[in-house]
Amino acid sequence: MRLQLIQHRLAPWIVVGIALAAVGVRAEGGEVDVGATLFHEGGGPLNMTVITPSVRGRVDPVDELTIRLGWDADIVTGASVAVVDAPGARPDAITTATQLEDLRNVFSGGMELRSDYGSLRAGYSYGFEHDYTSHALTLGARAELFERNTTFDLSFAHAWDSVCDVAQPRMQDPVERRRLPSSTGCFSSSNTDLASREVALNSFQGSWTQAWAPIFVTQLTLSAQLVDGFQSNPYRAVWLGRSSAQEHHPDHRFRYAASLAGRLWIAPISGALHAMGRAYRDNWGVQSLSAELALEEVIDGALRIRARGRYYAQSGAAFYSDDYALSPRGQYFTGDRELSTMSSVLVGGQISYTFSAGVDGPVAGFMSSLALLLKADWLHSEFPQFHYGSAAVPNRDAVIVTLSLEAEI
């Protein structure tokens, strides 16, 4: 049943993807990338499956100009808890798990102007689903100095989103707000029972990439984001003691992060060692540290094998509680497990092979190169302070698999 649903919803967009691919393969200097990612998180009565197909095309009408088009989708099926910590016949049972299905599409486009010393870029994307719409504008600039050994990159993104919610004009007190039961009728002017909540996001990022030696490169990245507007999950409610209410998050969130990464080429193995560390903090009280280590090896210039591991740990939000009936935390309350203390471990690898044009001519008669990539990761998370009643989080393991094909003309 789920497979039929996915095929039915995906079919019209496959046509769009083929059209975008055709634009890329017919233009000199073009490129097309077609792929899909499968995310599956399972455990007990809760599960989530997300299939993300994508098509991206690039055309270079002249050497100084690149035009990009893209389409991505998220096809979601699974189960989630509607009322966190709701009392049930069994205190350790997850009694309010409900099925959900959704489809999200994102269309994007952009262009980049280049010179010998840098580039300017701009892009726009529009995403929509049953209960959420998003517009995003991105601007960026890149400068290369000192014989391209030093690179500075700055970018800014502004997004203005709309979230479907229950219209509750006479229930201004958060503890009286009802959760949204379904997305039926969202964004319909004739449905006065629903309302649209606005969210604005402003993101800033700057990076400095430095080649210290032919075999050693580092990158320092600083980022910040300001989110203003409705940030709760409209479908999720929290048990407060005598009744439940839609979770209530602050309307303002400021987050910032810094990361440092390095890449060292190791000639004896024809491979590179990658290392990265990242620190994050926001005004909700969440702090996190993550570290990643990867080893990539090149075989005969065409085959690449990469293995990586990552560890992540964070503190909980200042207003997070595992039981708001007994331990409230002021005016805000949440049922989001990712606002609790948590940690995760990711282990994975990828393999890619590139077919390049040779003495026999282009690949398949018209491509300068064709790259195939397969990537797989296993993710395990721990939520020591989050429970559904007295039950621990059952869905703590996830598998992410990506398969893509990239053709360059």
C-alpha cells in the first residue's frame, strides 16, 4: 500500500526530473545529477520512512556563467506520538502513536557569475506540502587570493515560511491550545477553522579555506541563524497534568556555530584523512559538540572509497522537562525529543566510480564523464532524559542509503 502511494505521488515529478535532465545533457558544459536517498528509522510502534528523490541540472552558456535548476521531494510515511506522556492503561505503553503520510516538493534555481578572482551567486527555492510552504532566497560571494591558496566565502539566506495550525482566537493561553488533528483543509480560504502561522529565517555563513601545503588544507566556518515565528509542531501535544495542550516553543531562536575541518593527503595510500570538529549554541539553552573522522582512498583515479565516523552530544533546552505535570519549566513546554539531552553515533561509508572519456571518445557517445555513487550510514541515538510515560524512546536506530548518478557533458 505504501509503495503504491509513493509511486502514485512520485510519477508526475519524474516527468519534471527527466525534463530537467534533458536540459542539462543537451547543453555544452552541462551536468545532470539524478539520485535518491532512503531514510528509515524503526523501533517498536514508532517508525519513519523518508524517500528523497532529486534531479539537478547545470548549464554553462559561457565560461563565466552557470545556471542551475533542481527538484527535490520528501515522501514521508510513518508513525508519531500525538500526545506526549498521555496517561494510558499501561504506563509504559506508547498509546497515542498515529500514522502519517506526506509529500514535500522543492523546486530551485540559481545562477553564478565567475571571474579569475572569485564569483557571485544567487538562488531561489519554493517548497510546498500539505501543511507547510516555504520561499527561500540565497546570495553568496567567493574570493580566491594568493594564487588560489586562500578562499573566502560569504553567504546569506532569507526564508519566509507558512505553517498550518488550528485557528484558536479565544484560546490565547498556551495551556488551552489544541493540537492540529490533520492537514485536511490547510491553506484553504474557505476553512475558517484553520490558520496560517508565519516563520522567518535569516541565515549567515562565512568560511575561510586555506591550503597550507599541497597536501594539507583547512577550513574554518562560522554560521548564525535567527528564526522568528511559530516553531512548535502543530500536531504534537504535551500532557500537563489535568489535560494536554499543543506544545509551546519560544517565537525567537538565535543559533550560532563554529567548525574547523582539515584534510591531509597521504601519498603512500593514495588517500586523504578528513577531520572535523563543531561547536553549537543557541538562546534556548541547547549546546552541542560534534566530531567526525573520515578516510578516503582513490584507486586508479576512478574508484573512490570513503569510510567515516561521527559522534554528537548536546544538552537539553532550558525549558525541557521529561514530565511537565510534575516538573514544569516556566511558560514553555515541548514534546520534541531533540530538545532533550541526547547523543548519537554515526558510522558509514561510500563508494563511487567515475567513467571518463578516453581515446575511444565520450562515455556512451556524448558524456565527458559519468559517476556512480552509493552511500550508506547507520545512526544510533540515545535520549537518556526523554520518555513516553515510563517507556524509553524505541526508535533510536536509523539507516540512510543514497544512490546517485552524475553525468557531465
